[in-house]
Amino acid sequence: MKNTLMSEADENQEDIRPILWQRENADAEYRNDIGQTKRFLERFVADASFREALSEDPAEAVQRWGLQRDPEEIRQFWEAPGQNLCAPAKTLAVARYRAYNEEKRAFIGRHRGMARPEETRWQAWRDRQILRCDSHLGPKARLLVHAPFCIELGKGCSLGCWFCAVSSEKLGEQLAYTSDQARWWRECLEVLQEVTGEGARGGYCYWSNDPLDNPDYEQFMVDFHDVIGFFPQTTTAQPDRHIDRVRGLLKLAEERGGVIDRFSVLSLPQWNRIHEAFDASELAFVECVPQNKEALGAGKVVAGRALEREKRRVAQGRVESTPEHETSTIACVSGFYINMVDRRVQLITPCNASDRWPLGHWLLDEGTFTDASSLRRLLKRMIADNMKVSLSSDDVVAFRRDLTYEAAEQGFKVTSPFRRHTVKLPEGLGALGEAILSGRHSLAELAMGTERPMEETFYLVQNLLYDRGLLDEEPVRSEP
């Protein structure tokens, strides 16, 4: 394998290819090269004992853990990584894996664009939520694709993770792939395709459940691909329980154009079982997310069950409460959360978890359906009722509650814990910011209180504030 030291000048002439969306570029040698580096770094991140052994004797450490990557070829990844990660690549192995990582980073943006619905009201609403989240959630927002819908094919989850950010129920009924259910499933997918358009390719089929809890998951995914035209991503936390099944699912995904799947890995013994069961090439296109306590940066999102646990520990005086802007979320849907067993639909969009929204998403609307026709009516009603393109003259205008206000010359500034937004206003609109800050005035009242034409005020509030996600759209939460 040609992983000799290389100069920066030589790097562009070396064999580095795009492979994430062009899987045909990843021949066996290239795929193994990526996979072996990936496996080494997974062990490095997940296992403190490996990190210690590596620092003492790199060659002995990789032999002891059964790794096939020469540690010297990728030394700059693990030796003082904070200093060397952005330094020029010294070997082909480093250059290739960096290129692959860049593809994975770009995947989020590409997938977010692919997931954009064609319905104009949905587009406008989703675009605002993306901008709101960029300000409201900070760096976490870059990881959210704002999928148009997610679908659960069963109730609850078999795993019961203490940190479950969506507080999954215990495992319950699963949708069976019978002839009648399969026909109904395809009809519902056709409705989602009709309502969402090409953006339906950004949907997926899990949420508070593990997809492998449904014995017929793969058959449902084949139908999804046939109707929607894209094989959705799978995330599972139990690949080691279903090794042959997972191997078949990964093969099926590749054959049908899937891009990347994910394993959530909960413990070091699970890492060991996964690495023993699957070779590095098999998992080259599987993102293994370290959730075990020994992993570097394995902090949990403080939402759902983790938020409940923190509240108990705060009450006991053991920890301090996490500020709301640091709790974060795992929600990545700005659209519909659908459960096929309950036949329930919720309209959701991400937010930081809080007492008000403990699961890390707003709930704007919900309803049930009985068949594909009633699903169509429900989705269209939710879009019409909740996804506004513009403000109405009688809408009360207020800033988001996470923003702080500061008057400024020729306008004002509003600041979240992550971002400052400067708004410049024409002469005669100097009092507009203070009036919005009060949260007591409709758009018409704001316009009548300025020295400018009403339509100009309407335009400025719409374009400078509303479309940028700076105004309050948070729903009132109904108490259970």
C-alpha cells in the first residue's frame, strides 16, 4: 500500500478520490485504506486504555488491539491532535481520510438541501427554522438536516438508554409487513411524496425507536426506496445483536444508493463485539458514534431522560443545572413526526431542551389519521394552519425569548448566547426595536407608530426580522 511520506507539493498528484456519493470510486484497496484509518481512530476516541498504550508503544498497541493501520502513517491524527489536525497531510493515508471527512461534513449540507420540500409555505417556514436554529442552538445547528419527516414503524425501544434524549417508551407493538399493511404503507409513502415533493428523499424511518426492533424493517425500507426514490439512513444502537441482519442491511443500502448509516455504540464491550464481527471495509461507510463513558467528548445531550436525571441530581445537590442554551437537542426534523402504529402525526422543529420542551423540539400541532386520504388531509391542514409565509397585520410582534436587546446607532442589536444580529433601520424608525421588545404591539400598530409609510415598516419587519428567524414563533405548550 503506498502510504509513504509525501510533501505538500506532491499531495495533489496522489490518489485521492470522492467516494461518499460516488461509491464506484472506492475500489477494495481504497475502501480498506479508509476503513483501517477509521477503525484506528474509533478505537483511539473510544478507549482510554488504547490511548495510554499508544503513547507508550504504538506498534505494540495496534498489535494488541488487532488493528491493521500503521500508527506512524497517521501519527498526526493522534499525536497532539489539537495542533496537527489542520497541518498539511504528510502521508497518503492522512490525505485520503481527510478528504473523506470533508465529504462527510459536506454531506449534511447536501442532505439538508435535498430534504427541502417543494411546498412554498413549508419552504418558507423551514427556512426560518434553519436560521432560527443557527442562532438559537449554536454549533449544534450545523449538524441538523431539518428533515421533512421521520416515521416510526413501531412503539417504544428495546434498549432503555438512561440518556435517551427523546424519552422513548418501553418496547411495544411493531408494524407487521403483511399484504394489507404493505399496501397501506406504500399508499402513505405516496402521500408523503406528493405533499413533500423531491424533498421526501430526506425523510427516514426511526425516532424514539431503534429501527431493528421491527423485524420487517428492511422490507419497509425497500418500499421506501421504490416509492420515494432514495434509500434512507439507518441509525441503530444494537448492531452487535443482529450481526447477519445488519450485514445484509448495509449491503442492501449500498445496492440501492444509500450514502451513510450510523451505529450508536454504548460501551467498550460493544465496541469490541462490533470490531470483531465487522471488518474495517464493511464499516467504511458507517458512522460509529461513541456513546460510552470512556470516549473522548462523549458528553450527552441534556434532553429527555438525561434531563430528567439531571433534575433529580440537582434536587440532591449533586450537580448544577445546565443552562438552557447548553442543553441542546438531537431533533433534526422541521416537519412531521409520524408513528404508523398509533397513526399519529406531530408537527415539530428543533429547540434546546428545557422544562417547557424537555424533548428538544417544539410541538406545533398534532392529529391522527386512519388511511392515506386522511393522512393527506391532515398534513395539508397542518401546513395551512402553521407554516406561514409572511406576517399578518394583526400578528403580535416580539423577539425570540432567548435574545437580548441592545439599542444601537441607526437601529439595534439582538444577541443569542451564540450570535449577534445587527439590524440597521432608516431614519424615522428608531423606536421600532423598543416597541418590538415590549411584545405588546401588532404589526399594524408598529407601522402606525413610525414616521415612515406603513408598507415600508411591514417590509422591514418581514425581511430584516421575521425571515431571519429573529421573531418569536414559539408555540404555547399545552400541559398534559
